[in-house]
Amino acid sequence: MNHDVIVTCALTGAGDITGRNPHVPVTPQQIAAAAIEAAKAGATVVHAHVRDPQTGKPSRDTALYREVVERIRDSGVDIVINLTAGMGGDLEIGPGERPTEFGPGTDLVGPLTRLAHVEELLPEICTLDCGTLNFGDGDTIYVATPAQLRAGAKRITELGVKAELEIFDTGHLWFAKQMIKEGLLDNPLFQLCLGIPWGAPADTISMKAMVDNLPAGATWAAFGIGRQQMPMAAQALLLGGHVRVGLEDNLWLEKGVPASNASLVERVGEIISHLGGRVLTPAEGRVTMGLKPRG
């Protein structure tokens, strides 16, 4: 069991969830406020996407990321900032026998364009989604080819940003270790992402299989989506890892009760405490994750 636990709060994500919970943050002001509330509730790290303030749809706009990051940094509240670099990999295959007539959900750009906001803002951590995946039950695929991943990993390392490798299935972990073997990544973090259709399911067997195949000494966390968020947090803790919660992955505190990011951080903090662990402060988390100081 891990007794000294990093808690990451994933604030808003890119899913179509803004109408399903009134606490889902949309504007940069709301996302930054959610980050600050999560920090005050005990989070070690916040993981941030941005959304179009008018539509609530996911965005890659660097100006929106800049406003979120500046608001958090100017607040005086200490929190480790982890920015997604997963946007720009969506490919909606065309219907039936017209697969090359890509649908309106397509947002497909190159690996360096996906890092434009990371280049400018230099967060302490950014994510790298480590493989292509059938994402959901329709025709959408998340695209991350080996060549794209190598280019992204190399640039993240050059920037001095810590990579958090998002692992949605066992093949993703296999390739993540290959990039480490090739010297493209410097002691990255691992995030085991469970329950997303159709990646690895959110259960003990799947998590344990991934944990058993991590590089020796790796710093890792895991999460499950929906009702599996808290069970998978407890399972990660018991297997020696860290945890992630937040509205990106789960909208409910309990049946019929909409969650906020802060309430999910508080709930997982209670679980950690009842199991005999404690949540690390951002300063302690930086040491555990081997983060480089920022100005």
C-alpha cells in the first residue's frame, strides 16, 4: 500500500458533460476557480483542459489555457499544474461505406501542434496519450501513432516538462516503455486510465496487470470513470499507486447528488485517511514526482 498519496483532480475534460452537472467548469475563470477550490480541498495536482466559453465544446486555444494558468498562478494558492496535450487527436470516421468522409467531430492535428500551449506556458506536467484507441461506441477514434508519439515525447523532454503518460490499454504501456528505452522520455509519470470504452476495463485484474508491467520504480496513478472512480482510487492506493478524481471522469458524489471537483477531492481524501494514508502537499508531490522548479 502507498501511504503518501498524490491526488490529481481532473477538472473538466473534453467530454460532452457540461449540461449534465451544474458544477462542470467551462470558462477560464470557472476552470481556474475549480482548480483553486480543489487545491484548498487538498489536491496535490490539477489536470486541466479548456473549453470554448460560448459553446462549452473542447478547445485547443492557447489563449484560453494562458488565462487559466495565469489565474491559478496569480491566486497565490500552491498547486501543481498538469495540462492536457491530448487534444487534436480526434478522428470521426465517415458513415457506412464512406469512411473517408470524416465527421464534424474530427479535430486532427500533428504532434507538435498538440503541444502549442505547452510550449508557451511550460506547465510542470503535461500528458501524452500513448496510443490509438476506439473512443466510445460510435465512429470516433483517438489517433496517436508511434511516429507522432515519438515526436511529442522528444519535444516534451526538450521543454523540460514532465510527461504524464496516459495508458488506456496494455499496448499503450508496451509502447510507452519502448519510448523510455529509446531515450525519448526522462523518468515519466504513468496514469492508468480505466473504464473508457473500449480500452482497459475498470477492475482489479486490469489494473494489476498494468501495474505488474510498469518500469521498476515508476511513479504511477490510476483512475476509473463513473461509479468506479472511488473503488479504483482505493485499489490504486492498495497496489502502491497514486489517485485521480474529478469531474472529467465522474459527475456524481453519490446517486442523485452532483459532485464538484472539491467534493470529489474531499471524498477521496477521506478514503485515503481511513486506509491509513495521507495526501501529499504540492511541495511534497513535486519531490515525489521529480519535478523541475519553475520561476
